[in-house]
Amino acid sequence: MLNNVYIYILVMALVTYLIRALPLTLIRTEINNHFIRSFLYYVPYATLAAMTIPACLYSTSSRISAAVGFIIALILAIKKQSLIIVAGGACAAVFIVELFV
């Protein structure tokens, strides 16, 4: 069993390295395709949203407080508030809702 863990770690490290190293070695010219450039532009935003939104909705003891905090954070972000204001507003909203739920 112990040897299997090392094999798993080695395979995971190899796959992670190949995913990062292959594009650097295979694609040496600038990408001119408009579709691929726009796709690559939005990948970090989509990845961040896919990781953050479920964490926001499942991080509290009730779904109601999580939804209220998420909505408050979304409203503050749309109004172009700073990150500290958005995070603080969401935390305060969750705290207030958790007091009453």
C-alpha cells in the first residue's frame, strides 16, 4: 500500500508537469486565432468562479445565510466596491442572518 502512494504522487507530479510544460514547448508562435485567444482570456475567470461559488454556498451552516452573503457580495462587486468592502459586507450579512436563523 505504501508503495502505491508513491506511484500515485509520481504520476500526479508527472501529469501536472506535462500540462504546464507541453504548451510552452509545442506552441512557440503567437496565437492569432480570435476564438482561441478569447477562450484563453476567459479561462482564469471561469476557473475562479467554478472554485469560489460552491465554496461560498457551502461554507456556512445554513444555505439561507450563504445565499444572502453571496447576493450582498455580488451587489457590492457590481457597484465596484473594493475587495475589503465586498468581503466585509458579505461576512457581516452572513453573521447577521446566522444570528436570526
